[in-house]
Amino acid sequence: MKYTVILPAAGRGKRMGAGINKLLLELDGVPVLIHTLLVFENDENCKAMILAVNPDERDEMEGLLNRYKIKKPVKFALGGAERQQSVFNGLKEAGGEGLVLVHDAARPFITKSLIGRLAEAAERDGAAILAVPVKDTVKKAIGNHVAETIERSSLWAVQTPQAFRISVLLEAHERAGQDSFLGTDDASLVERLPHPVAIVQGDYNNIKLTTREDLVFAEAILRQRDR
Ligand code: CTP
Ligand code: MG
């Protein structure tokens, strides 16, 4: 299942608090951005990558692609103020046909086999996401008091990549723009078309580097892989 991947990389990493875009932090001496890109570089089904970047970081990121000898075609798109805008700008570079994956550049532990299963589901159903069963009990609150305990067996923690027929994702983003709807992932835009979204079981190791303690997990995951 051939695909193009859009990698939103234009965040500022505020919750990480490193003072720089967290994608430029190094794990095992290699920038997070490169860890992520190398998975797609080494996946024969990936036709091209589209990186949504901050204009002031483009040269640095382009330099990294050269230094780590990324050979696949990489296009750059302009990062927006919100992730959704960054993805939409990337999507406009993706062309009209086939499958597109959207993957947070901040999730370096994605694997080829997860990508393959996800792409297969999206090819079949038009839209698919990776997700893992929620481990914690989740409660909805009003202020500091519990309003409701949500039945855990139906809850999934959603990851990326998320995969779509390009035409479906384009329609979803255009509709969200018209309605001024802002979602925290791409599938939520597709859901409201409405269009069904398939769930493919992800992996608990496919973490997003968000806060400082995620870096500790990340080092541990890398060490475990080296063994
Ligand atoms: N992203 C983006 N454009 C934005 C915001 C985020 O391309 N305007 C990207 C990030 O670079 C990251 C992914 O979307 O790869 C997931 O976002 P998140 O984890 O929230 O990263 P940041 O926005 O950088 O972090 P924070 O919210 O803590 O500032
Ligand atoms: Mg963010």
C-alpha cells in the first residue's frame, strides 16, 4: 500500500520546556526529527514526505536531512499557528489520489509493521487510526468535582499515524475550515463529515514526546530496542 506521509513539525514544544522545538532535541545523539524520518525513509511503501515547518527552522531541518542522507523526496510546507493548519498546508502539497498518512514528527517509535496494518485498513475503509486501550480510569469533571466516570472498556488513547484516502481528508479539512472547527487530531475532522474511521491497535511504545518525563521513557525504549 503506497502512501505519502505528512509530518507536522512546526510546533514550539512549549510543554517540553526545552526552549527549542523538541524535534531538535537529541536521543542517542540523533535528533528526534531524524529518528522519525528514518522510519519512513526505510519503508518502501512511502513515496514521499511532506514536512510542515516553521519558516525560521526550515534551513536547520533541511540541513539535517542532508546530514543524515535522506534520499526520499521531501517537500516543505508552511507550518500554521495550530497543528490542524500545518497538516492542511501539507495536504495541499500531497496531490489528488491515493493514501495519505499524517504522523506527528514527535512520535519517533513508529514502526513499519504498524504503518502497514494502518495503511491496509485505510485502503479498505477510507480512514483509519492507531490507538491503544486506555489504562487509567478516566473521569469527566466540572471544576474540581467528578461529573461522571466514563466506562473504560470503550475508551482508546489515540496515536498517529492516521491514514486516509486523500480525497476524504481534503474534504474533511475544507469542511472544518468552513465551520471554524478545530480538532486535536485529523480523524475528528473526518468523523464529522460524517465518515467512518477504523481503529487499528497501536503500540504503547509509540509515545509522543510531550513533557520532560517522556524523554526518560524514550531513552528506555531505545535501550530496549538495542538489545
Ligand atoms: N505541530 C505543528 N504545527 C503546530 C503545532 C504542532 O506542526 N502549530 C506539530 C508538532 O511539531 C508535533 C505535532 O504537531 O510534531 C504534535 O504536536 P504537539 O505534541 O502538541 O507539539 P508542540 O505543539 O510542539 O508542543 P506544545 O503543544 O507542548 O507546544
Ligand atoms: Mg501543540
